[in-house]
Amino acid sequence: ILNAIKSEELSDTLCMVVRYSGGIKLGAGGLIRAYGSAARGVLRSAPTVIHIPTVRLRLVINTQYSGSVYALAARFNGVTSG
């Protein structure tokens, strides 16, 4: 399962495969292939959501520094208000 996640170049991902008992005995190698194949199929068909972490800050500064603060925020694609 981890190889399937890595091959799809994903991070911070949860993938769970459930196998009900009572079926064909696959052995260790068969289980690895079955779980990997199931995980790979789901990961390829599921939508990918890109999450960009953000932080909300409130700054209290002298007015003389406001230009520098706005320039720095713009440099890192920050959103400013106020």
C-alpha cells in the first residue's frame, strides 16, 4: 500500500484496504500484490485535493513599516486586509 501511495507521488494520505476472510488463500506474496493492486486502483480513481496550509496573522506595527509588510506578504502570495 505504501508503494502505491509513493508511486502516485502522494503525501499525507490515508488508504485502507479491507479483506474479508473466508476467501482464497493467497499467501504472503499474493496478499501484498492484492493489497497493492487494490490501493493503486483506488488512488488512481480518487480525486486529488491539494491542501496549502495557511496561517492568519494580526500584526501591530508602526505605519512606516506597512509598505515593507505588504511587499513581503505579496512576495509570498499572502492576502492582506486593513
